[in-house]
Amino acid sequence: MCANSTASSAASGTDTHCPYCALQCGMTLIPLPDSNETHAATRAGVEVAERPSFPVNRGALCGKGRTAPAVLARQARLTQPLVRRRSSDELEPATWEEALDLVATALDQTRITHGPDAVGVFGGGGLTNEKAYALGKFARLALGTSQIDYNGRFCMSSAAAAGTRAFGVDRGLPFPLSDVARTGCLILVGSNPAETMPPAMRYLKELRDGGGTLIVVDPRRTRTAKQATLHLAPRPGTDLALALGLLHLVVAEGRLDQDFIDSRTTGWTEAHSAAMAYRPDLVEHITGVSERELRQAVRLFCDPEHAMVLTARGPEQQSNGTDAVSAWINLCLATGRAGRPLSGYGCLTGQGNGQGGREHGQKADQLPGYRKLDDPLARAHVARVWGVDAETLPGPGRSAYELLDALGGDIRTLLLMGSNPVVSGPSAAHVEQRLRALDFLAVCDVVLSESAQHADVVLPVAQWAEETGTTTNLEGRVLLRRKAADPPAGVRTDLDVLNGLAARLGWEQSFPTDAEEVFSELGRASAGGPADYSGITYARIAAEDGVFWPCPEGGAEPAETGTAAGAEAGACTAGTPRLFLDRFATPDGRARFVAVMHRPTAEEPDADYPLRLTTGRVQAQYQSGAQTRRVDALNKAAPGPFVELHPRLALQLGAESGDRLAIVSRRGRAVAPARVTRGIRPDTVFMPFHWYGEGRANTLTNPALDPTSRMPEFKTCAVRIELAAPVSQDRNRKH
Ligand SMILES: Nc1nc2c(c(=O)[nH]1)N[C@H]1C(S)=C(S)[C@@H](COP(=O)(O)OP(=O)(O)OC[C@H]3O[C@@H](n4cnc5c(=O)[nH]c(N)nc54)[C@H](O)[C@@H]3O)O[C@H]1N2
Ligand SMILES: Nc1nc2c(c(=O)[nH]1)N[C@H]1C(S)=C(S)[C@@H](COP(=O)(O)OP(=O)(O)OC[C@H]3O[C@@H](n4cnc5c(=O)[nH]c(N)nc54)[C@H](O)[C@@H]3O)O[C@H]1N2
Ligand code: SF4
Ligand SMILES: [Mo]
């Protein structure tokens, strides 16, 4: 059926993409000649080579991509199903038959005893489009539950919500990433690509080399911020006030693009009145960014012909995240920096399939093609493709954190596929306790993650280089990950797992195991929706190094479908590389201003918890670390948690680099060594969230949710710091 699904044995290697982040760097996997059974335990049968022809990363890879095959080796991963035995309360090896029977029985029993909504499903933005689609369909069809959501809720959901309300559709970047190098001024808000997407840094360098300017907004002086023309370092959680303050100055300094506002937007009057309250002195008071810096930012942003704003998790993972992104979008609209070549707003999506994973139905309120579950026409269309009555489809369910919080309450059984929330969820000790309170937990994973360790049944699955599937990168470019090696004996694909469970629940025919067959069904289900994939085929992706959605079936040939600007750029003419050049995706074709006002974070510092904790990433570890903490080279580069703090704060505490510090919030206490640096605000501390145990950052974080996106406030909570262990007396204290 699928020409690409057999392992390539070509000595020249197999072209594919990295398993990790949303840049989805192109790479070639070369078979290792001496990969025999002995070697297979400790190393993979392939190695990574550069693939310079792929236009996004042009050959460059970060250390995670280069070492990704290490997680294919047998010793790093699960190779047989595990079942918790009553006698020992331990996970012990089992056959696939037994494991699948147990899971199917638990799912079925829960439905019968407590109703279908007592079964929960939790997915991941790292799953391929085919898996995400099949998982959403499995929940609605085979389980009949409304209770499905996924970890993308913790990722870019605030930007998605703000993008949809402004532009009518949410595609992370509405233009190819390479456009960034040719704009006049780029504002990067709470984004640290030097750690999180290193190969993208070349576009920032090209921008600077070509005379463009870069503004970085980050409470920390990151390696990205060090490249900036101007670095603004607001207090965490105050981006909303900052963007409103910039808009206020744009008006005050006569920098509005009134023609653009009149011809291509609605809602300016209200947004304008809202912004007028944010005088520079007030904004300086809220954010800590000086009036002089605010004025400089407005000059840099408004002087050139083209300019862009890109947000990432900094402003988004806040209880005011959706409004914060709206405020940045308003700034773009008021200055005519949207819907034009080389200008616009975008969000840097995070996970490998962070874009596609949010389009095809593993989200609580969603049907494939970015359709809404509460839209009768969408229900009718998808029900037709699935061969069922639309009446039988459940309605929208709870958001990710609300779902996790309900485990052991009205949700009794959970199927977890593609996430490790015991490390990555907010208030993680509580999440862990909720997982333990379930009647039954089934986990499909590649490795025995910290969450899988709580399971009743663990199903070991194939990954990345061992199976074919598509992902959609941060530009909305649909890519083909090709199979390059056979999985170890004993593992099955996620599609096989869903098929095996569906068969036991009486739905086998609806869950094919061939990825290309699933993709073609996904295309039909998405037809006519905002994220229309119906014109995309594996062959077309292969021929064109990716196809940008929307790409309806029967649309013009690729070269014509690309807009004039797309054709001009040369590299990418497949599908729709650039959105909004003629009209926005709203009913009237106009972008919508949203009148937003600043509001403080859910937990402002006080006498007991006087500091702000923010969290994020380091280059050598990925997310919950489930995969990258199994790679020696990456552990060497980033061995464990730490807490970054300013020398002035360190002095107050009597601490220096290396001292064990206890960081305490209302949720709990974490311990990590100090890393003293001038590159952070003195009122703020930072921890990466990649580790479990005493250094787990998410023990501390606040699950306060944004009212629109339901995003938890990962990027700000109030903490205090104490020395965790006596400091030796004979040390020379200098900072
Ligand atoms: N090495 C590595 N790369 C990754 C990942 C990984 O885990 N490791 N994960 C991938 C995924 S899923 C994602 S979502 C992306 C995330 O990519 P990024 O968003 O670039 O990563 P973060 O480190 O979470 O946050 C970015 C910056 O936001 C800053 N920040 C904190 N609070 C605030 C605030 O209130 N306002 C502003 N303006 N900035 C703030 C932090 O100091 C940090 O430098 O990375 C992807 N790439
Ligand atoms: N404090 C704090 N917390 C955060 C964030 C933050 O900035 N600060 N960021 C949030 C963000 S943006 C994100 S995206 C989340 C991510 O956090 P998680 O959802 O925990 O993400 P991963 O660690 O990537 O977990 C993916 C799991 O799926 C497994 N896996 C990989 N590939 C496959 C596959 O093909 N099939 C199956 N079945 N399993 C697979 C991996 O082994 C791993 O166990 O963390 C969030 N948590
Ligand atoms: S930047 Fe992202 S996609 Fe590229 S090699 Fe690194 S982890 Fe992989
Ligand atoms: Mo993410």
C-alpha cells in the first residue's frame, strides 16, 4: 500500500526529519554496515547525516537531532508490553494479547459502569498527523468519550486562540521561516531559539547582516537576547502591559498605518481606547522596562518598511497569555505589519508536530481539519467520512489540566499516548497523585517514562525512524518522516495499538494500520475545513520537500497555488506558503483587533513568596526529558536541574553557584543547585523543567488557567528561596 513504509536499505540513506522540535530539521539516516544483533542492544542501526537540500535547516542540526538514533537502541527503550501484577504490584513482561485484552476490558468496563465520559484520553503534539487523527477518532468513535485533550494545550494554545480570533485561522507562521531574514525589524517575544531551535539562529544572523534589527523581549539575557539590537527584560507575566504601552506610543508618535486599519481591519476604536490608558510611566512601573527603551523599540519597529512580531512560550504560558498575544497582534495591525509580504505576526510552535497535532482532532473541542466539534456542519461532514450518524459524536470535553485534575474523580480510566505529565504538567506532584488515583492507566510510549511507571499496562511502540508518517512544521509545511530502520521485535506502532484496541471494542474496520491510508482519510475528513489537507499526498510531499496547508484537492498545480510572493521566494511554492496577503480568514476578510487590558498574573509576589519563578528550556534536553535523558552526550551537556539567580539575590541569600537551594511555592518545594548570573532580573529566578525528582520545576508551578486558552501559568509563580544545605565556611565568596 505505502511505498515509503518499507525500510530503505539504500546505502545512500533515507531522507527524513528529526523526532524532536517543530523545526523538523531535514536529515538523512545512513544504515550502519555492522549493525548486527549484538550491537542492536547498545546502538541504533542508523546514523545521522546532514541533508543540506532541505530548505528550513539547510543541513544544520542541534545536538539532540544528531544524537537522536541513540533512543532507537534497545537498551534505551521498552521492547515488550508490561502489565502490573497484583501479586507483586510491579510492572512485569506480558504478551501483546494479554496487554491489549486488559486495556480493552478496562476501557469497556469503565464505560459500562460509569459511562463513556469516565474514560479519558491524553495525546501529544509529538505524534504524527496520522496518529493524532486516529487517536481523536478512537476517542469519539470507539470509546464515545468527550474527555480527550493533549499536551499542546500546555504549549501554543494561547497563541492559537489569539491568532484565530484576530485572523480567523491559526497557522503558527503564516509565512516561511526564511522570510524572517528579509524583514526590517523582528521582535521576538519570550522565545529563545539559541537553545530551542538552534538552526533557526542563522535567519536572525542573516537579518542582522542585511541591516535589519532584532528586539528580544525576555526577563533573562539569553544567548538569543545577546544577539539583539535591543533587549527588553520585563518582569515575567507583564507582556500584555508592555505591548499595550508600545501601542500607546505608536499612537502618540503618529506611527499608525491608518490606511491599513481602515481597509483591512475591524475593531480599532475599542482597541485604541483600551491602549490609551497605558502611558509609558505606568508601563515602566508594571513591566520594569524604561520609557527610553519603550521609545527605542517603537522607533526600531516602525522605521523600516517591513517588520514582524514572533511570540513563543514566554508571553503565552500565562493566565493572561491569550490577551498578551492579542496585544502584540494589535501592535502589528495598527502599524500595518500583517497580511503583507515580509511583515506579520507569527507564533513559533514547539513540538515536532505541534502544528499538525493541533489540527486533526485530539483537542477537546475539535474535529479534523481544524473544525469545531460544536459546529453542526463540521459534525455532519466528519461523521460522513467516518460512516456514522453525527448524533453519536460526543461534544467538547475538558482542557488538558482540567482533565488531569479530574483523574480518579469522574475520570476512572486513562489512555496516555505521547506525553509525560508527571514531569511536564503544572503542579506536577498533584498531577502524579491524580494519576495514582485512577482505577486504570494505560500508557503507550517508547520508553518507561515517569508517567508510564504509574501504569497498569504499558504498550511499547515504534518511533520516528521506524515508521512512516507526516508532521506539520512550525511554518504549516506538511512533511514526510520516512521509515529508515525496522523496529525491534516486540514493539508495535501506535496505529497498530489503536487498531488492536478498536478490534476488541468492535471497531476494527475503522482503524487502519497503514499510515498512508490513514493520511488519505485524514485528507477527506479535513476537506473544506480551515486546515485543508485534501490535496496533499505522500508523493507530493516527497516531490516538493513539504506542502503548506491549506491545500484543497483539485486546487491549482503547486506553482500556481503559491501566491505571487511565494513564487517570488523560489524555494517554496507547494500549497500555500503565505497566508493573508489578499484577505484574512475571517468572514469579512478583515483582521480583528481585540480590545484587551492588562491584568496581573494569578500569583503576584508577596511577603511570604517575594520572588517570581519562571521556567523553560536548555538546548541539550527535550521537554520532560523522557527521551533525551537516555542519551549520554546530552546528559553530559545538561546533567541536571539548576536555578538561575542574579548576584544581588545570591548575596542576600548568602549563596553562590553550586550551593543547593530550596525553591518553595504554594504547591511544593524543589531543590536544585544555584547558578549565579547577571543575565536575569534580580526579582526573578529561572529553572528548566526537564527533570524529575527533587529538582522538578513543575512541583512549584501554578495551574491557574487562562480563561480562553485554558493554558496553565507555567511562566510565572511566586516563590521564596532558602539554602537547602549548610554552606561550607572556608569558601571565598565573590560574585
Ligand atoms: N532544547 C529544547 N528545544 C526545544 C524544546 C525543549 O524542550 N528543549 N521544546 C520544544 C517545544 S515543545 C517548545 S514549546 C519550544 C519552546 O521554545 P521557547 O519558547 O523558545 O522556550 P522556553 O525556554 O520555554 O521560553 C522562552 C523564553 O521565555 C522567557 N520568558 C519567561 N517568562 C517570560 C515572560 O513572562 N515574558 C517573556 N517575554 N518571556 C519570558 C524565558 O526566559 C525563555 O528564555 O521549544 C521547542 N524546542
Ligand atoms: N514548567 C514548565 N512546564 C512545561 C513547559 C514549560 O515551559 N515550563 N512547557 C510545556 C510544553 S510547551 C510542552 S509541549 C509540554 C511537553 O511535555 P510532555 O508532554 O511531557 O512532552 P515529552 O517529554 O515530549 O513527552 C512525550 C512522551 O511521549 C513519548 N513519545 C515520543 N514519541 C512517541 C510516539 O511516537 N508515540 C508514543 N506513544 N509516545 C511517544 C516520549 O517518550 C515521552 O514519554 O511541557 C509543558 N510543560
Ligand atoms: S533544532 Fe529541533 S528539529 Fe532541528 S535538530 Fe534540533 S531538535 Fe531536531
Ligand atoms: Mo511545547
